[in-house]
Amino acid sequence: MKQTLKRLLLLLLCVSALTPCAFALDDPRIKARNAILADPETGQVFYEISADDMAYPASTTKIMTALLVLKYCELDETETCIDEDLSTLEPGSTLAGIKVDETLTIHDLLYCLLLPSGNEAANMLARHVGGTIENFVWMMNQEAIVLGCTGTHFANPHGLHDENHYTTARDLYRIASEAMKDETFQEVVRTAIKTLSATNLQGERQVLTTNQLILRRADPWYYSDCKGIKTGTTTPAGACLVSAAEHNGGMLISVLMGCDKDDYTGGVRPNFTETKRLFEWGFSNFASKTLVQSDLTIATVGVTLSTETDKLSVKTAEGLTAVVPIDLDVDELDLDYDLPDSVPAPIHAGEKMGSVRVSYEGVEYGEVDLVALNDVSMSNVLYYKDKLDHFFQSTTFRVTVFVLIVFFAFCVVLRAIHTRRKAARRRAMMRRRYYDDEYESNRRRR
């Protein structure tokens, strides 16, 4: 408990540092063993409780099951229920009412999986994708690694309790964030009541979501900003809920695990009321803001090889929006430019020149490409002059000059040696001639 309070205090201090002194956060005191609230766009975490501690996910496991199904299947494919899909489940297990030998489309099976939390639907989908349930579980664990999960291990596709089936609130947030990138997943999890198509064994029938935040508008815990996602409850896991909410253009994803499943004080389990309260706290303290406008002329760079101009204006290729502390002043953001001092012509409007990283007090919100505002043509004269300048300054030129100097010096030395040898031969010849003349003169005198 002391460690949890310490983490909360550190979190509050960090978040309060994101804004001027006037900004202060109240602790929402969420009743859960593990929790996290974050912005899926930037990954920024706004609230957490023991988010990296091991926890049992129960049926929130089915988020990963659905993610893999959507990754590897077409929605109009079909699968038929076999006896093992039902017989391997423990008594009292949550079902979607699918019968042995009944054939459903993958699309309808996803509704059976994610609304009434059908465990037989999970087994059917696992077999369809992995060939066997064991192989599908291996795929789940591989996908978790790809998504950066560090405290997750799956043992089945449905979430019924197993000591070797566990995750963390942070990992579950990562999985949910990835799943919410899929439009079909979003469509399914935000649905309260779905009419399934008639099958070979049953006529049309309805399935209802277990997510009380979106089921009945008359309920006091109904939350109009909620966009789904998935519940989960077992005795070891407690009551869990992974949920998404959107308000004023900004989305948050929350994960609550280990709520008291026997507490109906508010008329419903606390995983629903606490999630709603956490979202309300989040949206009252944080808001979606445009941090950088699109097409905003934001900086200049030098231009070479052109007679038109020596400066080029660059603009943002797109805008940047993020969920930030509600009274963060956009004018106080830190902009870290990654731009060269100069760029050579020709330059085309819209060509990437660099980027700008947007942050505040060490919290990074994103990066935006910077592109040329207009065309700049190249001067051929300056181009070839630059080529010559670069050639004369290049290593190749310097090496060539050095080689020529060495060669010239070598030639001079050779010539000097040759001249010295030639002179020596001349002197030797003259000495021989002198001695020959002396000899001839002496011979004659004798």
C-alpha cells in the first residue's frame, strides 16, 4: 500500500510539472489493484497504479484473440463449432450460445467473442487462425513480444484462470491500443446489442455486451463518451475492464484490473463506476489540443546554387494534436528543430527539409515533418562553380596534386642524378684523354 501511494505521489508530481504552477491535480483514488490511463496517440500516461505488476487478465485476453483474428482472417470466412470447443471449458463458463456443428462467419464470431464474451467462440477462432489452440496461443505470445509487452504470457485464447496466464495493466494497454487501430474492432466493441445472422442450426438472435458503460442509457453508470472495449471477471483476477473513451476529439484508453467483483454498492461492479470516474477525471484535467498547425510557416534555411534567393521558408507538412494538461499554454511548448543550415537548389515545394520535435518539460508529444514552402530553381553557373570548388577542395584533388608533386620531385631528382652521372662520365673521359696524350708524347720523346 505504501508503495502504491508513493507511486501515485510521484506520478502527480510529474504530471503537475507539465503545466504552470496554477495547474494542480487531485488524486482520483481509483479502487483497483492495477490501473493505467493513457493517450494512445502519444503513449503519454496520465495515471497509473502498479501498472507493471503481474495481474490475471480474465476475459480481457480476448482483445488479443480478436487482434490476431483481424490480422489473419477475412470477415466472410466461416468456422464450425466442434465438441472440444465446449467440452474443454470449465462448468459455468461464459458462452455465446453456439451449438456443436453450428457454422458462423468470422464477423459474427467476433461479436460472440467480444460482446457476451463467449469462450467457445474464442476456441473456434483460435482453431481457425492457428490450426490448433496450442499454436494460436504461441502466436498470441509472439504478438505480445512484437507489441513490446514485457510482463505477459498467455496460456489460452479466452482468459479462464491459469497460473501461467498473466499480463500487466501496461501491457494490456499496449494490446488494446493496437487493436483499436482496426476499424472492425472499433465497430464491434462499441456495439451494445448485435443481431447475429441465421445459421445452419439457429435463426437470427441477439447478443448483448457485458460492458455496462455502453449497454443501457438509463443506467446511472452509462457513459456516453465510452467506445467499448472489453470486460473480464474471474475470482483470482477480480473484475477487470479495458475501455476507451473519446471527448472533444481526444481519446483515452484505461485499464482497471483487480476490482472487487462482489461489490455492487453502486448497483454495478466497481470496474465500471471506477472506469467512468477515471475518464471523467482524465477529461477534466486533460484535453485534446492542436499543438502545431498544419501548413504553418515555422522556420527558414539557407539556399545554395540559386540566384533567386538565399533563404527558403519551410512549413509544417501536417498538424499535431495530442491530449495534454488542460491549461498547458501552447506558446510555451519546446520546439526542437532538425534542419540543415542550408540546402542546395533545385528545391521543389513540398519537399521534406527536416522536422520539428514538440515537447514540454521533457514530455515529448510528437514530431512533424517540415517541407519547402515553394520551388527554388538552380543556377547552372553556380552549380558548375560549386562543382569546381568542391573538386579543388576534395580529397581526390589533393591526392592528385600530391602525386603530381611527388612525381615532379622524382623527375627532378632523376634528372639531377642523370646530369651528375653524365658530367662524371665526361670528366672521366677527359682524364683518360689527358693520360693518353701524355703517354703518346712521352713515347715520342723516347
